[in-house]
Amino acid sequence: MKRVSFAVLALAVPSAAGSLGAQSLLYRPPNLGGTWVPDGGVVQFNFVHRFYVAPSAGGNKVTNFPTFTLAVGLSHELALGTHYGSNSLVVNLPGVYRPNETELFARWRVVGEEGKPGFTVALTPAYNAAARSADGEVSVDYTVGRLTLTGAARGVSKAFGQDTARAAFGGGAVFRVSNYIAVSTDAGGFASGHVPAAWSVAIDFVIPGSPHTFSLQASNATTSTIQGNSIGFNKMLYGFEFTIPLHLKRFSPWFHKNPKPVALGGAAGAAIAANVRMSSVKFVGETVTIAAGQAVRWTNADPIEHTVTFDGAAEPGSPVIPPNGSYVHRFDKPGTYAYHCTPHPFMKGVVIVR
Ligand SMILES: [Cu+2]
């Protein structure tokens, strides 16, 4: 078998979304590691869950193949992370079965930005602790309009935990049907030996008003590591992936339990005739009625930021209202003023001015 350095050559993969922040499934097919790098100060937690169902003595049995990704962005271009699969079939030789597969990886995006038009290139050196193998991937994305084409060249020093260096290649595509929905597919496999190739197809969603993406997938690969993405098994697995960027800033309420009250807006001498609480990501007091020339006060009782943003810009609306902040606005003209929260468009309310 010829020796392949793990500084492979290549093309490939996915991407996270420029426009969505790090790591969107709308730019990355399921079995390609990609060019995504979490933003600095963001911890990325992704969860892939695949399964098949087979009859057993006690009824149908579900066999699960989860892979967790935990990665942290060190800068705009550099990340460190780990993939962990708890039911891996990658190292499954006679006498050597290691179902717990841990892959430590770094990712350095050397060209471009995922989700942006043009080429993006990333290098992913890795160590697969189950295979005891130095692995690596070079990924290239090309994005034009709604389409992202991806390719990957992979090298592993001990494929399947055997003492054999091998090269693998993968390629795929994502087509964004809209800003919220995409379809994606990929295939990849080892260049040598008689190892079945891995493949996947998926439908991918942005969860509106959130930084999360979700995909429903079918694939024959068990784990989302460089080796796992290169080996197909003899079963069709179904499953999903959920991507969770955790902005460390979100946890600031843990350390600032009672943020100082911040008063925004003003009544300009008018009486405050109604109070609306922003609580549990809802406007409590969804509809309030006041007289012309009176004011409404909104108070943010949540640990997250909200806004009061009038539909069709009927009134100027608030700046970002921090936790424990309030906003007062006077209404001078009779009318029905529907409003929402910009970060949470499902938060809606109405002010009726008589
Ligand atoms: Cu909100």
C-alpha cells in the first residue's frame, strides 16, 4: 500500500454560514468536515444522531450511532475541537473493536469564508484515538449563489486501526432552496482497498429566529470523523444533526445576576398608561389600549435582549433593550400599532391608541 502523507491534497467540504454565524448546515453536506470555523469566543456543539431499526427477539431494536462535536473558535480562522462517536464501527477488526471513537482536530481556514461566494480552503489535521492514527483533511468549497460545491482530500496513517496509510476523497453539494431550507448530498471513500464508500443525503433547515440549524439525513456512515466519513457500512442509517453555537456572552447573566436597570425612550411628560412585561420570550399584556398622548412602558424581565419594533416602521421603535431594561414610548395618533421583537419575530404585541 503506498504511503500517503496526511497532509493531503484536496478539495472540499462544507461550510458554515457567513450570514448565520458559524457552522450552518446550509453550507455543508452531512459527511464532509468542511471549512467552518466557529467565531472567536464561540463554543460550537453539534450533535449527529443516526440509527437503524432491526427485528430482535424482544421486538424491533433501535441501534444508535451518535457523534458529538465540541469545538471552540480561537480566532476567525482557527479552531480546536473534538468529535466523539460512542458506537463507532470504524475500528472493528477481528480481536480489535473500539466503539468509542475520539478524534481531536484543529481547523485552519487558509482562504475565504464559508458561505461567501468563491473558494474557501481549510486544513484539518487530526488524531483519531480509536484508530491511533494521524489523520488529516484538506477541504475546498466553492459557493456561487444558492449552490455550494465541496470536496475533500483525506489522508490517514492507520486506517481502521490497521497499520495501513490510505488516502480518501470526498465530494458533495448543498443547494439552498430558500434562505431557510437546503438539500445536500455527498459521497466519499478510500482510494485503495475494497472498502465501501460512504454517502449521505439530507434536507437542511435554519430554525427561524435562532442560531440553530437542523438536518434530516440518510447515510451509511456511522461516525462524523475523517475516517468515519470515508467508510460505508452495509446498513442505511437515518438520523439528524443539530448545530448549537454557544456564544459565551450569553452566559454573562450567570455572573451579573441583577443587571442595572436601564431606562430607554421617554414619555415626554405624558402619563404611562400601560405596562408590558417581556418575559419568557413573550410580550405579557399582548394587547394594551391607551388614549392618544399617553405612553406605554415595556420592561425586560428576561435574561436576554429584546426589542420593540413596530411593523412597517409605523413608529420609530426601541433600541436593543437589555435584561432589566425598560423602554417608554408616547403615542400621539390614534391607531392600531402592531409590533414584534427583532431577534424573536414570534414575539408579537399590539398597542391600540384611541
Ligand atoms: Cu426578543
